Amino acid sequence: MLHLIPAPLHRAGLTLAHAVRIRWWRWRKPLLIGCRVLAFDTDGRVLLIRHSYGSGRWMLPGGGVDRGEDALAAGIRELAEETGCALIDPILFGQVEEPLHGTTNRVHLVTGTASGAVQGDGREVIEATFFALDALPPDLSHLVDRYLADWVITATAARQDRSPGA
């Protein structure tokens, strides 16, 4: 239904909704439950996105975990919604708690191999691209810039532990 709204108007609505959501979080301070997806292509490049709202910096795909939803299922859903990709052999490899606009965001970390053509929807996600780990864009989100190397190491180890013959 939302695809019937012109993309520029939809992006403006997302920006407004995000500003309202931030104010709500600062006032109520709820515990947020989310997921972040460390998706690789077959060449070992990592998938990053830029939202049409917020900081505009490159970050991992992800979002909120719905009430009663499994974190792994949420990661698969969020990757599909934001990039059009499926996640092959998904696994949970960690959890972090981070401050977010005056509240705490408990983030489940999911990894796997992305399958399918990558494409932002032009509304919520304006860019989605694979990057080599030694050629990341300069405008990464602060958390991705700080923790990506550690997350890659942990995710790679988790994937190797799960592989046949491990």
C-alpha cells in the first residue's frame, strides 16, 4: 500500500516519523530490541546500506525485532525488506547493547550469505552496495566504523564452526 505514495513524499514521511520516534525514545526510554545483518557476497564483500532518514551514513541492514518474533527471522526479514536479498545459511553470532537516543538498543547480530540482486527501495533505503573489507566507504556509521572488524572476525569464526567438517 505504501508504494502508492510517491517516493519523495514517502521519504519525507519517514524522516518525520523518525524524528517523532527519537523524541518518544528519549521520553519513555523503552528497551529496544533489534537486529543487524552482517551479510556477505560470495567474494567476501560486506553489504552496507544508507537510509533516507537519520545520519545518512553507511550501516549494516537491520531493524526492529517484532514482538514475539525470533531474532534470526527478523534479520532475514529485514535484509529482504531493505535490500531485496535472501540470507543463505543465517546464524546468530552475537548480541550487543548500545545507547540509542537516550535509551538502550539490544541488537542481535546475524550473519550469512546474501543471495539475489541488491537494490534499495528508493524510499527507506536509498543505497545498498557490497564493499570489500579493505575498501569501505569513509562515511560509515560510528558503531559500524568502531566494531565492524571485530564483528567480521566473530561472524567468520561462527560460520566456520557451523560448516561441515568443523
